[in-house]
Amino acid sequence: MPVIQSEYKPPFLFRQTDFSTIYSGKVRKVLGVVQVRQRLELPDGDFLDMDWSYSEQKTNRCIIILHGLEGSAQRPYVLGTAKLFNQNGFDVCAMNFRGCSGEDNRLFSSYHSGKSTDLEEVVQKVIQLGYTEIVIKGFSMGGNISLLYAGKHLVPKEVKAIVAVSTPCDLKGASEKLHKKRNWIYAQRFLVTLKQKAKIKSIKFPNELAISEVDLVKTLKDFDDLYTSQSNGFVDADDYYQKCSSLFVLHQIKTPTLLLNAQNDSFLSEKCFPNEIAEKMPHFYLEIPKYGGHVAFYDKKNLYYNETRALQFCMEMINKNKL
């Protein structure tokens, strides 16, 4: 039932997938967001850093933002959302996944697309701080984690809405898409920084991983076979993709959740547009604009559609909850 007809229509130039994606990630600047860092100690002895920005007025509302693969809380898409929500009465807790805040995490394992328990820890911390109206917004990999959280965990009553943007909910299919020739430059960009981090791990944990093994990695799937899967208890990359794809838990979602995936997103496989599931589920909303690229959705005045749409959806669900 909740398949939404999208109203997003960008300027002509931004209908081109790669221009929209690259401009939004590399050219866009978002100014005026002042962040304060707080470290969260995790039950397994590791940590992650949260970057907070605040509404001008005291508020009981908070949005938790999750970045994408090899991103951080300082990416333009995070700052754009933070700025808009700050201006509309929300404090913002922007998560940095383990090892993504400028400092390597303590353990051999790091973050991955299925680590929804870290989000659960952040949600509990935000509740402890006294926020009673919480929303979550995840981008790309962070979107997959947000959907996993919505489908697998007992979501507390304080969480009123969840938004996932440009989300590869079918990890295997999305991996295959990223390995296509047309996405080579994107895949290589991810791979360079992932390998750099893996080499740091190999120095700290020489018995777990050899630098020579990291040097042999040529693709993202190679990396997931060598490091991501092995350091997190999966058999191999395919096992990791199968067990961490949010696609398989969407039917269990009971918290109002919006998935916003652009039809022209070159990272997403056909299964990342789960129309049939959305048609059957009362709390899972799906919107598929024709344009938008990956983690983009350019719009006027440096306010992106994914930001205004997320605010609209979250406010609608908060107000609906009060009736």
C-alpha cells in the first residue's frame, strides 16, 4: 500500500546520474553546522564517535544520521541533513562508524553493512540523554543498517520514524552492480581507502592479516572475502551479503519507515526497489524518483530533496503518533 508517487524533478543537468552523484559528493559545500564530538564506549571494548549539532531552542527531538561506506559525519549529505533538522527543532547525532572518525578503532574487526547493534547502542544513548522523539536517517550502507535495525531489533517507542536513502538493501546485487565497468571509478575510490585501513590493521594485528594479502586485493568483493567477512565471523563475501541484506527483514518492519531510492542510481540492483513488499506492508513506504543518482537528489538553494523529504516524512509520523 505505501508506494509513493514521487514529486522530485531536478534541473535538466542533474538528471544525469554521474553528474548528480559526483557534484553532490565532491562539489557541494554545507556551511554553518557546528559539531561537538562525543565518544561512545561499546560493550565489546571498542568505541565509535558521535558528532552532535544542536537546535537553537531546547528540544526533546533528535535525529540520528548514519553515513555511507567510507564516509563520515562531515560529508556534505550528512551536514545538509543536520543543518535542515537543526533549523527545524531537532538536535542531531551524526554517527561515525568504527574507524571512520579519523582514528582507527581498537579491534581487528571494524564496521560493516550489517552492524545494526552499533546503531542500537547509539539509540539507547540518545534515549538516556532524555530525547523522547527520535528519528533515524541512513545513507547508502547506513541506510541498509537503518533498515536492518527497523526489521531485526525491538525498536523503542521513542523512535518515531526511519528514513533510508540510496540504500543497497540487496547487498549481493549491489556488489555486482558496483563491479560493472560503468562504476569502476566509484569502486576504486572505495577500494583505495579500504585497503589503506586494512594495512593499518595488518600492522596492528599481524597474526590476523598479512599486508601481502591486502596487496592482492583487486576488487571490493576480494576485500569482503579477505577482510570484511573473515573479521566478522562470516564464511565469505557471499555469506556476508546474504546475512546482512536488509531486503530479507523489510517484511518485519513495524516502525514507520521510508526507503528513497532513485531509479537511475547506478549502484542499485533491481531487488533494491522492493515494490511488492511495500505494497503489502502498512509501515514500510517506498519512493522511487526517476532521478537522484546515488546519495544526491540535488534541489534549489542547496537544500536537497532527500533532506526536505526526510523532514516532511518524519514530522508527519511524529504528528500522526500524537493523534
